[in-house]
Amino acid sequence: MVATLILEPAGRCCWDQPLHIAVQGLAPEQQVTLRASLSDEKGALFQAHARYRADAGGELDLARAPALGGSFAGLEPMGLIWAMEPDKPFWRLLKWDVQTPFVVELEVLDGHEPDVGRLLARALHERHFMPPGVRRVPVRAGRVRATLFLPPGLGPFPGIIDLFGLGGGLLEYRASLLAGKGFAVMALAYYNYDDLPQSADIFHLEYFEEAVNYLLHHPQVKGPGIGLLGNSKGGELCLAISSFLKGITAAVIINGSVAVVGASIHYKDQTLPPVGIMRDRIKMTKDGIKDVVEALKSPLEEQKSFIPVERSDTTFLFLVGQDDHNWKSEFYANEASKRLQAHGKEKPQIICYPQAGHYIEPPYWPLCRAALHILAGGPIIYGGEPRAHAMAQLDAWKRLQTFFHKHLDGVQVTIPAKL
């Protein structure tokens, strides 16, 4: 008998779609190791493996068979994807060119790691970032540098601006995937890209105002307002944009800060300075990586750095990793909620994920445990436990879509309390 890897969907799917993995043609109760790997655009290798045992008929179905150990254990049909780890230390998986897929190599090896034998079966699987029919439109309008992703059809569609964190550049993979769900999503660069400022010393909200107006007036964007989606520094900026600018109906803040951090935020005649950094509060893990979670001063101590969320009429959803070690995301979300309610504004929804870290990405994205941080001047720990983080990403992806459909499109969808 010849072992065969069976993938469904066969060949390719979008990154946020699950993959059904099975093996046929094994010996009854044969012990095998499954291995998955991909290379990112800079050549870094990400890998995961797990040990399995075939059933009495010589078949192995990852939807029914628990992993017996390896990169993960238990019934985890997508574990070979979300449990991948980089071979380079402090390396985060990013996708810069959404027009090409990540190619995942799947292998079946005889025996259990570390004593594996011959290769029994192999298959390649493409995970894409451009859903069918989605259009990618580069944007250079005035100062705005962005990419707009439009769903199939004539529209108009609910519009969203998508902001990433402090690394800069133009990341499009979340926007492109989200466009496949019926949203017009503009991935917006705000520094370290093209002719934009190369450093992050001060952020002028007038730039973001230009981007908001561009999207609001786009013929394929449905009004009267738009949404904002931001994680990390992008979440902080979304709070500031919502507080100072008009036209923002709904905003999803993923592990964002209600305090201004690292660089001041300026709008017209107002400047919000960054909170102080207490470098003596930085700790070192047993692996020699910085833990900076206690390093920032509280915005309650430095009120001038507190983003004035009470000025906003935006409806907010905060998605919080409770093991975030970049900064105190849960504290920030709760303080934003208190301040909004104290000023008679709508109480925001806060969803907390135990053991989830800082970078809550689209589903099945490998956890970034530790990576380089510009402000820290070296690698820091970002927190999170792989399985809990993976489950958080799956839930968060559904919740943010439901939230935006409700507040931008008037569509009510009920999802379970826990996915």
C-alpha cells in the first residue's frame, strides 16, 4: 500500500480557512509523524510537527485523531499550521506581498520523532491572501499611501481603515482577507513607507484625516461613517483618530493603548505627549529577553497622555490578550471604558482572552512569542500560549466581522459566547 496525503480543499485556500488533513494507505495502527513547514518572504523557515497513530483501517484523520505529542498534543486539526515556530530567533511571520501565497509543505514520516524513518507521503498546499474576486487598488491620493481592497460586486460596501503597529511599512494581509467578507478595506501606511516619514517621532492626525475623507468619499464605500481596525500602535492611533476626527462609526481595538506611547500625537493646536518610560521596571526573562510590561507609566498618573476618548461618538470593541507583555492592554481597555461611561458615552464591548499574547492575528497565524521592538532596542517577550492564542485568533476574527457588519452594514449576526 502507498500512503497518500488527502487535503480538503485540495491545493489551495485562503489563509483564514481551515484545512482538512488526512492520510490513507497506512498500515493498521501505524505510528507516523506529520510535519508542516513554510518559508517566509525573507527565507526564514517555520515548522511544526506532531506524532500520530493510524486507526485499525490504516487511515489517519486529523479531525478525529489526537496528536500524541510534538509541537502540540490533543485533537487539533489545524495545529500543524498555528503551532509553527521560526528557525530564526525573535522572528515574526509577516506577509508583505498578498498577491502571492505562502506554500506549506506537508510530510508524513514513518515512526515517531525523533526516531523517524522514511518519507511516506508529501503534498504542497497554497494558502492565499486574495480571496476570489477581491480587487487590489494601490492608493496615492494627496499624502495618503495605502492599498484599497474591494469585494466582488458593484457595492457600495462598508468601509474600514486597517492600521498595524510600530514596525511601519504597508501590511495588507489582514485587509485583503477581510475584503473577502464583504468590506472595502484600506490598509494604510503611516510611516517608514514610500515618501512618508521614516521615523516615528510625532504622528499628525491630519494625515489620517485625509485618509478617512478619501474612504468616506469613495464611490464604492457605503456611508455615513466608516470603521477602524488597529492592533498595537495601530490600536492606539485608532483611539486617537476616533477621539479627534469625524466620520468614524465603529472601531475595533486589538491590544491597543489608551495612553500615547513613544511618539507624541498632534492635531491642529493640540499635542498629546507620550507617557514616561521607567526603564528600571524592565525585567529579564530566564532566557535573557526583556519583559517591558511594567515599564510604561500609567496614564492615570500622566493624564496629559490619556487619549481623550470621551470626545468620541464611535462604538468600540476591545479585543484583549490577557497575557499581553507588550503593555497592559486589559487595563487600558477598562480605563477607556470607565472614561467613556463617566462622560455619558456608550459602554464599549471588551472581550478578554486568557493566555493570549500581544499580536492577535487572523486565524491559524503562528504565535509571535518574542521579537525585536524598536522602543526597547532589542527583543521583548510578547506573551501568549500557542493553543490558547490560536483559539483567541479564531474567535476574534469572527467577532470583529460581526461587529463591523452590525455597525457599518446593519446586519445582525449572533455568535456563541465562546467559539
